Amino acid sequence: MFSLLLVLVVLTQQVASTQVEDFVECEPVDTACECDADATVCIFQLYIERVFTFTKYNYSVPYSHGQGESYHINNMGQFVPLRNTERCIEGTFTKQTGSGSSDNLYCNEENVCLPKSKLCSEPITVDGKTYKTVITVNKQLPGPTLIVHEGQVVAVDVHNNLSTEGISIHWHGQHQIKTNFMDGVGLVTQCPIQPGSSFRYIFKAGPSGTFWYHSEMQSQRGIGLFGAFIVKEKDPISYPVSFIDDPAHHTLTIMDWFREDPEQFAIV
Ligand SMILES: [Cu+2]
């Protein structure tokens, strides 16, 4: 009996040790978020919200619609405070790495350190002249580039912080073998993720290549709910020339952009 128990314990440990999870950090300042190549499971958090263009917001997690609005650029190019509530602090602050309480602090060159909730996001401008609400993924438009490796299990927690709209996210180009229900086609393969709720997409990454993720509901991908999705080859390919692999700066995404809200053109 004891030996059987021992075998079971050893087996359980082996199963546990073969699964390596990477909780990928994907902050508003990270335009590309890459999963560790050695991980077997890549876990991402995507926060979906509406924000107004030309407006700075306080960073806060989870981001809620309208909370933390701070400044707005008027048509004279000046920032004007929107409310009398506490405003966020402007400037370049970078995350303090290390252990203990400094984990959540961001510091500037003068060594002034603040929690993320006191900092300002950069205003989103899109075409540089249109004042409207857009949809952001982790405070970004387009959403962050997500990078995984072929064969890894991808788990993406999508948090719908919109006020009234359901969402679903399609992982374009991914074959979803045996996970058709994770294909993200709202009202076809799943119920839309309701406002205020979350849903975990979970599927195996494949094939390799540069793809994108986008909303499959309404016209949301035309106002920001999209981003690049890169699946790196399992075995790196050797090329005859060398090149710089910098997806945070070298990934180009293209969107449909309407100065009006695309919902106005929906056929009813
Ligand atoms: Cu698609």
C-alpha cells in the first residue's frame, strides 16, 4: 500500500512539474507582451474599456469606464482638468523591480516613487483630430501585441469593462483544433461576454505566424478592439541574413477607422 502511494505521489509530482505557467505581465505601457518560451501555459489579462480620445486617465486596475478621468486636451491644445477629483501625476515613471513593497511603485529620475493609481496614461489620439470614445485593450489602441510559441497553451482572461456592449474575441488564423468553442465568434460559437464579466479563452497556439485578435461583435474592431497575435516557431528558423526581432516596435497593424461611430452604419 505504501509503495502504491509513493508511486502515485511521484506521478502527481511529475505531472505538476511538466506544467509551467507564465503569468505574462501586460501593463498599459507594454506594447508587446511575450510568454516565456519554456512555459507550457501562457496566461494573459486583457481589460476592455471605452476611453475618450485626447484624455489622460489615472492608471488603475481593473480599469472602469469613466473612472480616473483627469485631463482633456481642448481644441487649443491645452490640457484642462475634467473634474475636481484628485488628478494624476504627469511625467515619466518606470516600474520598480524588486521584492517587497516596492513591487507596486513607479519612480521617476528624481527618485519620486508613486503607486500606479497616481500616474497618468498617455492620451490616445488615433487620427490626431477626432474627439470620440474608442475601445482600448489594456489602455492601448491597438491592443498589445501578444506573443506565444507554437504548441503552448494560451489562456487569455478577457475582462469586459464596457457599460452596455457584449464582446467576443476571435483569434484570427488559429486552427482551434478540438477547441472550436474558443473561436470567439459571438452569438455563433459562444455567448458574448457580458459587461462587467470575464471569460477565459483557452486554446493551443498553432500554426506559427503573425496573426491578430479582434472583436467579433458589432463594429468594435473598427474603434479599437484588436491587436497583433504572434505565434513563434517551435524550432527557430535560421535565416541567411540577420535581423532585429523587436515586435514591440516593428509590428504594424492596420484598422478600419471611422470618424463617426461605425454603429451608425449598421444595417438593421
Ligand atoms: Cu478574424
